[in-house]
Amino acid sequence: MIVLLLLFVLIVLTAINVPIAIGLGVVAVGAMLITQGTATLPNLALVMYEGATNFPLLAIPLFIFAGAIMNASSISRRLIALCLALVGFIRGALAIVTVGVNMFYAEISGSAVADVAATGSILIPAMKKRGYPKAFAAAVCSSAATLAIIIPPSIPMIIYGAMANASIVQLFVAGIVPGVAGGFALMAMAWWIARRNNWPVEELFSWAKLGRAFREAFWALFLPVIILGSIFGGFVTATEGAGVAVVAAFAIGTFVYRDVQWGELVKSAIEGASHTAVVMLLVASSALVGVFLTEQKVPQQMAEGILSITRDKYLVLAILNVLFLVLGMFLHSAAAIILVVPVVMPLVTAVGIDPVHFGLIVTINLGIGQQTPPVASVLMVACSIAKANVWEVTKVNLNFIYVLLAVLLIVTYVPVVPMSLVDLFYR
């Protein structure tokens, strides 16, 4: 009963625009006072501190900062030029370029919001100038940015790994095949829509232009090799790999391309620090909730309740997919992972679901949630850049959401797709 009461209070606080992190803290402290009295208060600060200083979480601000360095230099522009040289002769090329650039950017930033802000500010105006409807431009950029949390490195995967005590490196590896396949599927959808509407071909293919674009973007292309190669090669952990990303992006932007805009870098770094602070406060508050739920044995009771209905692994996955799809509509991905994953992990373990496989399922679910109102954090950024109505963009975006849902179903029910590389290299 107390758990339902606290959930109701949290919903009310969220509805009146109290930040989720603050609401979680208020609910957790209230629950502990009701059940345990004031004797528990001296331990609260220690619990929050330990929750927020989890070593893997250090990767979050570092990957965000690496993305900020890319924004402040010509790295993003060079990647766009290369993609355009590769596919500019295809109908709807700018839309396909948008997906391709987001796939490259995903391998460095790990954040869908950072992705859409960086690439959308360049590509959405370019698509509008070339006659693409602004709703379509916003939709394709928004959905493509979601690849940033499927293709490694991924900030939601880092948070999930910390919450579920799962291997972050294996989560990264599991995201490679679904992320790349999802990217090509989004490209195919963009091409189909462009062909149906007879949108323009950007330019004729030229080997000379492709060679020139490749030479100019070579070091930008080398960034993912440095970052992911060091992580997957076992030379560094995922957290240390985030540090490698910062150093590599800074070195290439400063000493190779020599065009870092320092004012823009400072601005991006401050925004990244603010975003990181929000996530860390969420983590700290959730640690209090986690302690309370564990003491009340809520995860175990939930697992027993569902297991009394079914023990079929794939039916349980269907239930959890629906749960996370709904949560993704109302919560940011970090909040949903922090709130729900510790609660459902006993159930996941009981029915024999691999925690790495489940982590990828959670990540894709919440990626779809970034595209579905009312919260839809990534979609809102794209709409703001395009100056387009959210609901008009959502109608167009349904085409791309269907693609992401297909990827989710394949990952859920054909586990060999995400887990083949994990099994090959780590098991």
C-alpha cells in the first residue's frame, strides 16, 4: 500500500512540474520516515553520495564533452561533406546523409539529444532550403539521432550497466549490429518517402569529390576507430574510453584541423555539465528509492506476481516491452532506467533473460520513447530547430518509428542478432 501511495505522490509532483530528481528524493525520504522513523536520516547523505560516485558513470560527462568538442570544430561539417559525396546522387540524399552522419556522430557522443542538436542545426536548415518539408526534415533528423543510444558508446547503456551490474563493454558490442541495421533501415525508409514524393537528387557522383571529401574527413573518421578500438580491444574500460574520446577529439580539432571555436566550446561544455548534473542528481535520488524498495522487498514481490501468471521468457519480455514503451512516453531515458531496472531485474534473472540482451531491449524501447510525445526529448529539439509543429512532425515520424519498432521486435525475439558478437568475443 505504501508503495502505491508513494507512486501516486511522485506522479502528482511530476504533474506540477517538480523535477523528477527532486520528486524522487522527497518520496524516498518520506517513505523512510514513515516506515523507519528519524533514525534513518543520518544515512541518507551517504547513500546518495555512494549512488552518484559509481565509477562507470564518470563516462557520461566525458562522452558529452567529446561531443561538445566536435560541435566546436569542423569535425561534424567534414563528416556531412563526406556522406554527401557518397550518396548525393540518390534521390532524397540529404535525408540519407542525415542518417549517415548521425551514425558517425553516435560513435563519439553517446547522446541522442547531443546528436540532434549538433547535426540538426546544420542539416535541417539545409533540407528546408532544398525544398524538403520541415516536418519531414525534423522527423528524419530526430529518429536518426536515436541511433546514438543504440550504436556504442551509449550513455543509457552506461547507466543501465551501473544499475543492473552488467558489463558495459558487452552492452556496447551488443548494440553494433542492431544499430547499424537500424541505420540502414532508416535510410531505406527516407529513400522510399523521397522517391514517392519525387524529391531532388543533390549532385552527380564524382570520384574526385569523394576522394577530396575523404581526405578532409580522414581524421574525423579515425575518431571512432580510436575510441571503440581501445575499448573493444581491451586496452581501456568504457569509462577510460570516454577519456580517450575527449583527448582524441581535442587533439584532432585543435592540432590537425586547427579550427576549434573556443567560445562555442565553452558554451557546449557548460551545457554538458548542466545535463550531467541533472543525470547525477537523478542517480543520487534513485539510490534512496532503491534502498527503500529493497528493504520492502518490492522487486521480489513484483517478480513473484508476474511469475505466478507466466514463466515463459518471451511472454515476460512482451510485458516488459509494453512497460518500457509506455514509460518512455513520460520519462527521460535516464530516469526510466534508474527507476525501473533495479525493480525488474529479479524477474529478468528468474526467467533466464541475459542481462546484456535485456539492456539492449531497454535501450531501444527508451530510444523509441524519445520520439513519442508528450516528453519526446529528442523530437522536441528537432522541432525547435525546424520551427515545426510537434504533432505534424509526429505524423511523419511514425514511418521511422515503425522501423525502430521492427528493430526492437527483432532484437527481442531473435537474440542471435544482438548477441552474436558478444558470444563470439566474450563467451
